[in-house]
Amino acid sequence: ISLCVIFALSFVPPSFVMFLIQERATGAKHQQLVCGVNPVMYWLAHYCWDMCNYMITVVFVIIIFYAFGEDVYTSGDNFSAIVVMFILHGWAMIPLMYPATYVFKNSSTAYIVMMTSSVLIGFVTTSTTLILQLIEQTDGGEDTSSSVDNQLRIAFLIFPNYCLGRGLMDIAYNYYISAANEELKSF
């Protein structure tokens, strides 16, 4: 499920860049700055608006979790952890997209490149650490895979999509281990 959520949320933050590039290309940003808009306020207003739009998407994702009965993500303390992870993902991901306004001249090209890189980074980093974790569990915890896995987990923390995907996987893993332990205690 975490990879599907990464895929779905990889479309949202890059879409915010499209408007910024359009403003720069048409001269609307320059006109606003010439008319006295403080640059800090310009970026802060965009960030607040983008975060509000992102939160609408988060609400829909949570509704989908409830609609499909995903107790892993909607029960007990897991729900609050999921909400915080989604908010922090948006808080980190949106500003990561803003530098693209200076790199690209065409908004559709920027959207495609940023969305594709977001999906790839999220999938590759999350899948890599998952595969290394599975190898470590099947090998009985050999030092080489454990060492590489731990180093990659630390290195990948700079990517918000990895943090979200890994967090969702860890919550699910802990939930299922806890449920299995409760079942074993009942015997």
C-alpha cells in the first residue's frame, strides 16, 4: 500500500510548480514584485495555498483508507501517526519543488520531470531498503546486508517520498507483528 500512496502523492506537489512557472513566464511574478509585494510574502502565500491544496488530497487518502477498511492505518495510535506523516510529507515536499521554477521555462515539462523523478525516487529508495530488509531477515542478519541497509536508510532520509513510504511500511509491519503476538498469546 505504501508504494501506491507514494505513487498517488507524487502527482500533487509537482502540480504546484506549474502555476509558479506560468507566473514567471508571463511576467506576473515580476509585476507583483514591482508593485511592492515582499518576496518573502510572495513565497509564503504560495506555500500556504499549496499546503491547503495538499491537505485536501490527504483528506481524500484518509477517507479511502477508512472506506477500504485499512485498520493498519486507521486504528488507534496509527491514525495520528499517519496524519502527522502526511502533513510532514507535504511540508517537506512542496518546498523541494519550488527550485524547479528557476530551472524550467515550460510548466508542462517541469511537471512531467518533477513527477517522474518523484515517483522514481520514492519507488527505488523504498523498494531498495525493503529488499535489503527481507534479505537480512532470511539470511539471519548477516553483517553486510544489515550494514548496507542501515547506511542506505540514513542516506535516503533526505527524500520525503522515502520517509513517507518507509514510515507507512514500518507502521504496517509493527501492526502485523503486534497482531501476530496477540494471537499467539491467546493460545
